[in-house]
Amino acid sequence: MAGFGNTSFVGIHVILALYGKEGIETVIMVDQPGSFVALTTVGILIANIYANKHQISARLVVGNILKFPPFLAFVIGWALNLCQLNIPEDIDATLDMMGSLVVPLALLSVGMQLKLDFKSLHWNYVWLGLGFKLLLFPAIIFTLCFIVFKETGQIIEITVIESAMASMITAAIVAIEYGLKPRFLQSYVECWNTSVIFNYWTVVLANSDFLKKRFNRKAFLLEIFIRKLT
């Protein structure tokens, strides 16, 4: 759960605010071939291994991956792009409206199952996961890119910013579907909204050099929140 970042739902808005439409191409490369493919392949594989410890097989894993609706949608989209086929505008508009419902419905689905227990030991692991995703992981990527390898440029900056994104809600949905610690994941998702708020601070830290040139921190945070609200 902590290994998959919310590189699209939150990431696209943040990158659009910082870099404009030029940065969206990099975000798509990070999100689709990166985070999304990793979730729909390695993520499904891991979920199968831990959910079916005594009856795991290559056929079962491959079957579950091929039957996973988001993976099928990705393959269809990739094939259409490869063949340079355009979807009719009416169908494209309908699919766009349907796609905009994914995150709200996912949050509603998890929220309806939510039963918070603040005395539960799950919260220790929740904060551990959030700390890794919002602090430790982006710090590692920042150090590797800017200090160890001394790389610069827009692609590197966007990569570091995307590494500071909050956890992906879809990963929690997949894990809950496979029965992997649903109570813990429900607690984690409950903190998801809070982690998104902290997410803006980690983005500020991950991108501080860029902000010094264009925004002061208060103006940056205000602009991001306004964009999210509108």
C-alpha cells in the first residue's frame, strides 16, 4: 500500500499547477507504465500470493491479472494508441464522465465498510506506512537524484515530486478485495484524506528549489488548494 503513489488523482493537479501542460506528459509516463502497471501486475501477484498461500499457481495469478478490469482498460487504451485509432467524441465524453466517478466511488465503497477503532494496534502500522510514503521514500529519491547522481531538469524534478505523493487508493481497494487485513486498510484509507493534506507539504519539501524561483510557500499552497477545490 505504501509502495504505490497517488500519481494521477493528486499528482496531475500538482504538476499542472507547477509546470503547466508540459509536465503532464511526464506524469502520464510515471502513472500509466509506472505505478498503474506495477499495481496491476506485481501488485495483483503479491495479493494472490498472500491471499492464496496454499493454492497459488501461475495459472491462477495470470488469470486474475488478465481479468482485472483496470488492466484490461490499460491494454485496450495502449492498443488504440498503438494503432492510432481515435474514439468517437460522444463515446470519449461518456468514458470521461464515467472515469471521473472512479475515485469518489472507491472512497464511498471503502467508507461504507469503515469501522474505526482508535485503540487498535493497526494505527502504529498506519503511521509507519504514511511516514515511509510521505517522508522517507521521497527523501531517498531526492538524495539519489540531486545529491548522488546530480541530475537536473524538468523530468527529474517531476519524478521527485511524484515520489512524494500520498498512497494510491486503488491499491487499498485491491488488497481489501483479496481479504488482506481489511480493518488495517480501512484505517489506512481513513488517513488517506489527511495524508493528502500532508502530501502538499512533502511536495513543497521535495521541490523547494523550484518554489524559490516561482512562488513563496504560502502562495504555492494557497494556489494548489484553490485548484483542487475548483
